Amino acid sequence: MIRTPHILIVGGGYAGFYAAWHLEKRLKRSEASVSILDPRPYMTYQPFLPEVVAGSIEARHVAVSLRRHLRRTTVLSGRATSIDHGSRSVHAQMNDGREVTLSYDLIVVTAGAVTRTLPVPGIAEVALGLKHVEEAVAIRDTFLTALDRAAALPEGPERTRALTVTFVGGGFAGAEGFGELLSLSRAALKRYPEISPDELSFHLVEASERILPEVSTKTGAWVVRSLERRGARVHLRTTVTSAVGGEVVLSSGERFESDLIVWTAGTAANPVVSQRTDLPVNQRGLLIVRPDLRVGSDERPVVGAWAAGDAAAVPDLTRTASPPYLYTVPNAQHAVRQGKRLARNITKTLRGSATRPYRHRSLGAVATLGLGTGVFEAGPVALKGFLGWLIHRGYQVLAIPTWERKIRVASVWFAALFLGRDIVSLTSVQHPRHEFVTGGRLELDPPEWDTRNVA
Ligand SMILES: Cc1cc2nc3c(=O)[nH]c(=O)nc-3n(C[C@H](O)[C@H](O)[C@H](O)COP(=O)(O)OP(=O)(O)OC[C@H]3O[C@@H](n4cnc5c(N)ncnc54)[C@H](O)[C@@H]3O)c2cc1C
């Protein structure tokens, strides 16, 4: 009996989800079986996280269920801890705690990147990232809770600190998250007569001389001016040197206390790729792939391994600049298309035909900077402000996979047109047993009603 090959996809984000989805569409059951391994049961639509921060999109709506949309793929809930291609096996820690070894015939590595944290004192203890749904929700809730607290505080350092927000890093995640939170703050303050808008202090700290490197310098400069017009401070050519206890110290010497610090200063290679595999990686810890997304180089090809998205250094064939091998930028536009190309090429390989290289000329960039403000740039065309924002929304709602998600997101936007946005913090969901255990008794401090301390 001929055994059907088993394809194991490590990482069910953009590239992994699209690879699995398109393998399902192309391959017959008799040609291969497909499994996807990810600790999360969903693909996160990251470009919508800034709007989750602002409350313009429901948190659940940016999570595309793997089980619902991948009907013929086996979904495995766990995290790869190492990939041993020599023995065609992945060691994984499943979500229920079991350590397992998964064997495969073909591997697809799409584990993405992780937030890059630099050894800045205090950051690991106090900052939040913005790459996952729970982080977006936490940023929103922390800010709204701080408004509630500040409203009851007298003037003074504690109140100033509660009303101070710091974002570190001005890429997509930082600039968009910052702009959206700024927009939420203006909307929310209409319901807080106790707080004057002048009391809010928003800082965006960026080490380089510009923000949003995905758009032209001119458009990037417009974004800075637009944020500053809205009352924010953008610190260019500046780094955060310390954030111990929430006291932010900048390389310019300026220091201030900030209750909410968001770290979005870039991404780093996923450790399972950079440190825990025998597959070839470059100096940055990214998988070396050929233009058709097979792992290895023409000189040292690796059989049976494929990679795409932020975890891989994919040659950008549309570039003519030297050095000859420049890589596609790590973004969703490429990850989606690489996932699809990878599925087509695996299908071709299994059927004995030639693969095709990945080639995609960037469509441009869109970014939101808050409700009604954004940018769209493609080649020489740059639309800023309301039009840019409209294009951002139009593009992103069409780009989120499946009609079911598009309709959910669009219906929340539509409702908000008439009903405005929600401004409540749901921080209390972190402690669902509080009311049940304390029964309203004030003498019980958090450690006493925390689940770990209640028999
Ligand atoms: C806030 C924000 C806004 C953005 N906005 C834009 C935008 O407007 N336009 C744009 O083009 N790009 C944008 N990006 C970038 C874009 O989202 C990423 O480039 C894209 O998600 C990369 O896709 P990926 O599949 O490589 O990785 P991801 O989508 O990150 O998926 C990786 C998956 O691997 C899983 N995983 C990680 N480690 C393991 C492991 N050890 N074992 C198993 N699974 C693992 C993760 O849980 C995740 O599901 C944004 C990113 C952020 C954070």
C-alpha cells in the first residue's frame, strides 16, 4: 500500500494559514495529509490590532479560527520546541502540557517572528507588546482604566503618570497603535469632564530619523506632523534608555513617568527557527530559502523543507538593486502570497512538475492613524488624511480572509457610524472569580481571592 505523504505546517499565522488553505483547495486526500501546529487556535489578523486598541474592531473578530476554516487539515494545539529535519521530526509542547514528537515527510516552517526586546532596564517588567490580540486588549483596558483612576485623583505626579502614554518604535505596529490610541483618547475624554485634553501626554519614541519606513520620507514626515498637530510628541533619533518602575528615561536626557508603555521596536527571528533547528539559517536567524520557497540554497538544497513569511529570508526577485539578493520585507502582503505560492509549488512537486519562483511587486502601503486619518501610498501616489484612511479600511477588510470575517468586521464599523465607540475597560475579566469569592467583602485583598489561593 502506498502511504500518503504527511505535510506538517509549523505556525498558523498568515503564511501558514494560507498555505494550509490552498493545499486543501489543490490537493486530493489521496495525495497528502496536512497538519498545522500552533499554540493558538486562530490566525491573528495583525493589521487590525491597532483598531482593536481603539475599540473600532471587536477583539474576537481579528482571530480567524483554524478549525472553522481549515476543514481538511488536522489542527494541533501546541508549540514546536525544536525541528530536527535530519530525522523528519518536530518536538512540540502541546497546550495540555504533553511533550510529543511529530513526524512528517514535508515540513513548512511559517512560525513568524517575535517581538524584539532590547536589554533596556525595566522594559521586560513594565511594557506591553502589540503583536497578539491579548496585548491589544490589554493596552486598551490599561489606558481606559488609567482614565478612570485619573478622573478621581487630585492634580499631582500620580495623575500625570496615569495620563502619560509611551510607545517605543515607529514602524507599522507602533505608529498605527499610537495613532489609534490617541484617537480613542480624544473620543473617551468627551465622557470625562474631570480631565482636560491638555493633561494627556502621548510620546512616540523612535531611534531612527523617521517613522513608518514602509512609506516615503515625505509621507513619513507628514505622519509626524499630523500626530503632533493632534497633541502628541514624537521623539525622533531618540531611544529609551531605562523604564524601571515606569520612569521613562530618554537618550536626550528627558525623563517622565508613564503608566502605559508599549514596546513595538521591531521584530526578531523566532527562537525555534534561529536556535533550535538543523535547517540552514542566515546571520539574522531567518531560514534560507530559494526563490520557489524551498529551504536551502542552489548549492546546498534541502529536500522536503519549505518556509515563508517573517520566518524566512525570501529573495526579492522584483528588485534590481545590488547586492543581487535582497529579501522581501516582512509584511502581511508578502506572507499571504508566499503562503499561496508555497501551496502551489508543493502541489507541483508532489505531481512531479516544475516549481515557480515567488515574485510580487509591492502594491504599496496603507496605515491607519486613528478614526478618519490614515495614509495610502503606491509608487508616486500618496493619499493622506481621510482618503488614505478610507483606502486603508477598504483594503484591510477585503484582505482579511473569509467572508465570514469581512462581514463581522464591517458590521461593527457600520454600527459604530451611528452608535459611536465603546469606551469601557474590561480589565475585570482578568479576575473572573473576584466577585464570586469575595461576595463584595472589601477586606479580601487580591492575593486572597486570586484563583491560586482559593481552595
Ligand atoms: C500591529 C501590527 C500591524 C501590522 N500591520 C501591517 C500592515 O498594515 N500591513 C502589512 O503588510 N503587514 C502588517 N504587519 C505585519 C504582518 O502582520 C506580518 O508581517 C505577518 O503577520 C507575517 O506573517 P507570518 O505568517 O510570517 O507570521 P505570523 O502571522 O506572525 O504567524 C506566525 C504564527 O506562528 C505561530 N508560532 C510561533 N512560534 C511557534 C512555534 N514555536 N510553534 C508553532 N507555532 C508557532 C504563532 O502563534 C503565529 O500564529 C503588522 C504587524 C503588526 C504586529
